[in-house]
Amino acid sequence: MSATPIVIFGLGALGVFVIVQIYRTIAMVRGSNSRKQRFDKVMQAEQARMEVLKRQADEAAQSVPTSILDDTLPELELDQKAAA
């Protein structure tokens, strides 16, 4: 048995190995792009949710009756003086 079939088999195996590695690298790059896109979508949704919560908090703060604020105002002034 000569060395030629062994060399051909080895080169074929090496070629298959290289092709598989290239495929895995391309799949990994595509996967990282889709992960980044999913992350960006989640961040946009989270930012929109925070804006809605902030708007709701502002609306709730505006709807507080002034009588409640007048009752707590002296306590707030005392707390500020004590903190100073």
C-alpha cells in the first residue's frame, strides 16, 4: 500500500475540517448579530416602559390634592431643618 491514498484521505479530512470551521464561524457571527438585535429590542422596550412609568408618576403627582401637601409641608420643613 502506497502513501498516496493515505495522503489523499488526510487532505480530504483536513478540507472537511476547514469547511466545518468556516461554517461554525459564520454561524457564530450571524448569531451574535441576532443576539445584539434582540438586546436592542429589549432595551427599546424597557426604555419605553420607563417613559410610561415616568409619565404615570408625573400624572399621579399632579393629581395629589393640595390639602394633603399642605398637611405634610410643616413635617417636610422640620425634616429639612433636622437634616441640615
